[in-house]
Amino acid sequence: MKIGIIGYGKMGKEIRRQAESEGIGVAAVIDPGALEATAKAATPEALVGADIVFDFSNKDAVMGNIRAAAAAGKNMVVGTSGWSDKLPEAEEIVKQAGTGLVYSTNFSVGMSVFLRITDSASKMISRLEQYDIYVSESHHNQKTDAPGGTAKALAGIIMKNVPRKTKLAFDRIDGRKISPEELHVVSMRSGWNPGRHVVGFDSQSDNMELVHATRSRADFAFGAIFAARWISGKKGIYSMDQMMDSVLG
Ligand SMILES: NC(=O)c1ccc[n+]([C@@H]2O[C@H](COP(=O)([O-])OP(=O)(O)OC[C@H]3O[C@@H](n4cnc5c(N)ncnc54)[C@H](O)[C@@H]3O)[C@@H](O)[C@H]2O)c1
């Protein structure tokens, strides 16, 4: 397999490092600002030698990149975040081209499993009124959103499964007690932490915590390469969740 990488920043470089360590060749690197790039913009011609194309660029570039890969007849793994409103358009492009695409804003395979564990654990806890529930997440000090998308996804799963939690509390709670129907989601930003998520269940007599800690960007690159192998030879557009449904059965 030979790959093309659109967006040669932190993730693009990590994907190259990991791909090459697995004996996967890199046929194209596309980035307007990287010295190592083979092209500055994604065009069908620039992608010609790649069997599969990764996009880890930015939200304003991603639709143009999807169009270029589809025009070249290439399947794609899209990790770029912030373009979910354009998903129907992407679906149409991929359908017309007869190509395949898998997307996620978090390609950690472990996180995908963690979301499922949170789903089944919170279903059990919903029947046990003695437990309160919380979510906490911590990330490096360069992250600009809080809470992050994954913390929101965890909170969404809990809210769906636990009818006694009807309100999210993301911000500071000054001068009042948190009410029982609120699910507190806490964010901490500091240092170099690549991402740690905790789902906690707390009663008067015990505490349970589910923890997922990403060690480095390699976690996302591993999942993206896993997704590349999975989407090879497939047609249509899939979320990582749909991919994991088919992998886990
Ligand atoms: N899905 C995941 O698991 C996952 C993990 C980490 C980051 N991300 C997302 O991936 C994206 C990239 O993250 P990063 O940390 O590598 O960012 P980064 O800023 O280090 O790299 C982005 C690169 O994209 C390049 N770029 C910008 N416009 C481009 C275009 N039109 N064509 C080609 N390249 C272009 C930039 O020059 C830059 O080198 C972000 O949206 C981030 O949120 C996803």
C-alpha cells in the first residue's frame, strides 16, 4: 500500500512515521507550507501514486481535498475536525465518485472502545440511583476548545442512558451547589498531556472510574492507519463508529 498525506503538520508527520515503520510507502505529501511536500495543493494529479489518501489539514481545506481525492478515484481517511456540517455534501461527492471514505475527529481505537464501555456502564448505573456521575478531561495547554469533542460525546452517551441527568454543567459553579440532575463535565488544560478522559460513578460508599489516557499522537495515527486498511476496497462513507461496529461485531 502507498499513501498520500494531505496536511503535513503534527498528525501528517506522525502518520508518515508510523506508516513507514510498518513498511507502507508514502507516494504524496501535500501541504502549502511544508518543505518536504510533493505538492502545495491537493489535485487528482498530485494524488496519482497513492492507493489511499489521509487528510489531517484544516476544516476550510477538507472539502476541496475530498473533491480532489474523489476525482482521482482514491479512498480516503479524514481525521480533520470541524467540518461535520459538510457531511451530506461529502456523502454526495463520495457516492458520485464510487469511492470510500472513513472519518473521525478521534481515531483512537481505544477511545472507540471506551465510548462503548461508557455506554454499557452508564446503562447499568442508570438503574442504581445511589450513584452520581461525572466526566473529566485534561489536555495540553495548546488545545483551544473546552470541553473537547470527546468529552462532549461521553457526556452525550451518559445523558442518553441516564434519565436522572437532564442538564450539562460545563462551566464553573460559583456560590451554589450542583443539582442532582446536572452532569458535571470538567476540563483542565496544562502542559503536554495528549488527552485523558475519566468517567466516574460515585456513591456514598464507593467510587468507580473508567479512564482512557492517550500516550501520544501515535494513538490517533495507529487508528487512522487501521482505518486505511479497513476502507481499502470499500465504497461509501463511514464514521469510525460504523467501522468499529463492523470490526467488533
Ligand atoms: N482524528 C484524529 O484522531 C485527530 C487527532 C489529532 C488532530 N486531529 C485534527 O487533524 C487536523 C490537523 O491536526 P494537526 O495537529 O496535525 O494540525 P497542524 O496545524 O499541526 O497541521 C495541519 C497542517 O495542514 C496544513 N494545511 C492547511 N491547509 C492545507 C491545505 N489546503 N492542503 C494541505 N495542507 C494544508 C497546514 O499547513 C499544516 O501543516 C486538525 O483538524 C485536528 O483537529 C484529528
